[in-house]
Amino acid sequence: MVERRAPRVARDDLRRLPDGRVELRVVVEPPCAFRLRGAGTPDGLLRRRGRALQRLVHVGDEPVLVGVVEQAPGRIAFGARARTEPAAATAIERLRFATGVDDDLRPFHEAFGRDPLIGRAIRAVPGLRPFRRPSPWEALAAAITEQLIEFDRAVAIQRRMIAALGRRCAETGLRDAPSAAVVAAAAPAQLASFDLVGHRCLTLRRAALEVARGRVDLAAPDHEAGWRRLRAIPGIGAWTIEMLGFTGQGRHDQLPAGDLGYLKLVGRLTTGNPKARADEAEVRGFFARFGAWRGLAGEYVRLAASSGLLPPAPVSVAF
């Protein structure tokens, strides 16, 4: 499970706006090194505005504009505008989760800061946080659309779906992802019109029905119970559940081992052959020694590979 500690809130301000909405501002002191991601998301839900990242979320039916900016090292400011204070506070909690600002990664740094595979990357970028989405349903829907296709094509599908089914803020132009209830009510033909293949339309719609009707509670503490029910849906396998756990439920132990990027990377690292591919079992074996931190270790391997911080290949799985 994700490691967290009691959040340190340096300041919490609430004020009433002239239009009747409330504006809540919270300044958080991360428990360890933290780096706010510099860009928005390819699907357009999270956007950069100046130094801040902003997006639209819904708390129930209430729209909330929420944002975050790094004021200074160790001071991360979150703000939200909503009709009610509880909605603003919930939206900030969701963005705090998405940024990972409250995660205490000191046990990971202590265990692997001198690791021969990822130690250099950890020391170079100790504030790295994995990409997350503010709600588990959004993470699940994204994972289903990304199954077994090129990422750029998946993003195009997501953008079409958001434009057609998502909710838009007239004030800012920002959009929120479509809810599970909206996707469940969509006809398979409409989902197919976004370039989602037929069987994947049915998978997405069935998953949305399970969530919308409360048969799967993605926010429940017992993640595994929801995973088992989702796995019973044709088209949902280990990779989709691992993406849900990692990007939507804060599970650092979840590694999407079937990801093509990991198959290529582990194949290259273990053989020295740039064209080699590992299989899923080999990827799991390669990361097994990281235990509860497998998913985060995978992010650091990706970072190390893209930054020239990996040891010379081939790499043994036993260090």
C-alpha cells in the first residue's frame, strides 16, 4: 500500500467570492523531496496555466475548479473554487492524491537510494512521483481505452470521449472526464464512434455499469475485492487492474508488467540486445526484489533509461 504520513498543512484559507462561490487555499509541506510535474496531461484534462496546473473535477454533480502551484521548495499550494466548502476540500484532496504530495517515500529512498539499478536516478530526482488520476474510475476508464494500442491513438480516443460525454466549464473551457454513470448509459455504437473497437466498448460499458450501480466500490479500502469483480468482466486482465491500482488507487506495489515499454526495457537490460523483448513473467521476476515498491521502482527504471542513468547492460535480476 502507499506510504503516507499525517499531512502538514502550513496554511488553510477560505473566502467567499462575489458570485457566492467559495475559494479554498491550502499550502502543504511534503514529508520528503517533491517535484511537481511540469506539464498537463495529453488528454487535456489537466492543463498548465502559467506556473500552475489546473483542472475541472466534479464532486457529485458539483463542478470544482482546482489547481496547484509550487510556491517554493517544500511549499505546495492548492486552491479550489466551488459552490460549497466541502466540495472544494474534496477536490483539493483528490488533486493532492494525484500529485502524490502527501506520500512519504523516505522508506523507499532509504532502501534503494544506493541500488545498482535505480540508485543514481533516485539520487538525481528524489522528488519523482508517479502519474496518477484524481479518481479511480477515471484511471480504470483510461486503462481500458489504452489496452493493446498505441498511446497516441488511445489519447485521441480519450479526447473524443471527453469532448462528447464529459462536462465542460463555460468559464474556463476546462472539461472533466465522463462519469461512470454517463459511460454506462452510452450506446455501444456511440463508444465505437470514438474509434474504440467493439469488444472494448462492451468492456468499458460493463465496467462503468459495475461502478455506477455500486457493485464495485473503487474507493473502498479493500481494493482486491473490487479487482476480483472487475476481472470477471471479459477484456479486463492483469494489466488493466495494475494500471488502476497504480494510477488510480495509489498502490506503489502495482507494476503493469505486461506494458510493452517494460517488455522492451527489461529485455534490453537483461540481454544487452536492443531488440530483445522479455515476457510478462520475466518482467515480474525482474522487479520482484522491490517488493511493495515495484511500481515506483518501474518509474525510476524508465527515468534512468531516458536519462542515461542505467548501469551498462546486460543487468542481472539478482544484485
